[in-house]
Amino acid sequence: MDAMTDSITAGSFEPLVGSAFRVVGPWRPDAGEPSSATPADDDADPNVGVDVTLLLTAVASLDHAGPFEQFSLTFTGPISAPLDQGTYVLDPPPCGLDGLFLVPNAERDDDRVYTASLSVRRAPKESVAP
């Protein structure tokens, strides 16, 4: 993580609840950007060339002690355009993250529900002199 993402917390995402994010494609670690290939170019990856909008619907914090803050983000998207489990590039990048690993986990009404789980190192507590 770089300096910008070192300070990400569950609270960083809370103001974004209700915001829409466009999934512009799968994240490619070698390119650092979504693939520009069309589905015909890569039959092995059905998500190449994907263009879906997801809505951030919830941020859930797992309140555990320890050096890491753990939380999850819940997104909903259309059932008609399902995404496979994988890492995707979102536009705009939520809190500056290059990609999020999304897991499809439910269907509700006309929506498919996806979860992204994050674990980030907590900032060291500042000591206060008595």
C-alpha cells in the first residue's frame, strides 16, 4: 500500500454509501489497469470488457482488537450482468484503491449482491503524556 491507502479505514467508505461505481474491467496485475480486450480476444475470461455499475450499499466493521481493522463493503448490481468472483477496477476508484476483490454472494429482487472484505493496518495510537 502507498501513503494514500495506508490511511484507509471503514470510516473512509461510509460517506460513499449510496454512491455508484462503474466496473470497467478486471484488474490486471501486470498492466495495473483493466483489460481493453473484447470478450472474443480472451475466451478464458468472461469478465474481459465488462461494463457494469455497482451501488455501494453498506460498510460493516468487524470490531476486533489487534493491529488490523477488518471491514466489508457491500455492493449491489444488476442480475442481468453478473460478475464472477475476482478483482475489478472501479471508476471512480473508491478511496484511491486500484482494485477490489468482489465476491458474489446473494441475489435480492433484481439485484446481485457482492462483498469486498478488507483488512488494513491500524494507525499507531499517539501516546498522550499524563
